[in-house]
Amino acid sequence: MITISLKSIARKEAIIKEKPVEIDVRIDQQGFTSARDLISSVVRYEVAAFRERNEESKILRTLTAQQIEEGRDAGKIIITAQEDTPDQPPVNENRAVKTALQAFEDGLFYMLVNNKNIRDPEELIPANQDLHIIFIKLTALEGG
């Protein structure tokens, strides 16, 4: 089992989300995977989840009387979470993986696996155990 946490230094609440997921990761004969393969697998998982959410948002939903009343009180009745956004262009999975790997190599985010900072995309990680992965997005400081 892999647990993913996403953090951003710029936010007051550090953890944006934490979720246990089942991700297919390429594992060698000794039971290791590389950081590159782990990042690629997480990105592919997230792209698939995004596509699923995007498709679900296209399904016609009905609102309960309570949801209508709450929306009326708030001044806006929202049918779906993505009501105000047009259809998203299709996501190119391979480009998303390439972008994430480049961002990792450029130091735009850190990846901690079981509390160990992974810096090299070729670093081997034991994949025969539960992995807790924390991605920390770094944010440029003003004037920096």
C-alpha cells in the first residue's frame, strides 16, 4: 500500500491531502523501484483519477431540496463542482510524467519516502513494504 501526501510550503495548512492508494509500480527482482518509476506511477494514477473526476462531472446530477435551499441562501445554486469551467482539454499522460520528472530534477518539489528525502531520480527504493510518500511543493519567495 502506498500513502501519498501533498504539501505546499506556501499554505498555512501544510497537508493538502493524504490518501492511501493502490498504484502499479515497476519492481525489480530484488524488490526495489526507482524514484523515477515511483513518480511516473503516481503521476499516471493522478491523471487517471483526474480523467475519472472529469467524466463524472459530466453526468447530470439532481439536487436535494436541502441543497437547493442552501444554494439559494448562499446566492448561488451549484449543480456540479466544475459548473463554471469549460470542458478541460485532454491530458497528455506522457507529457505529464515528463513534466513531473523535470520538475523533480529541477528541485521544484521534494519527495520523501518513509521520511527519507529522495534527491536522485535513479535512487532505488524498497517496494516490498508500505510506502508513505510526501511530495512537498516548493514556492519561490517574493523577490527571491
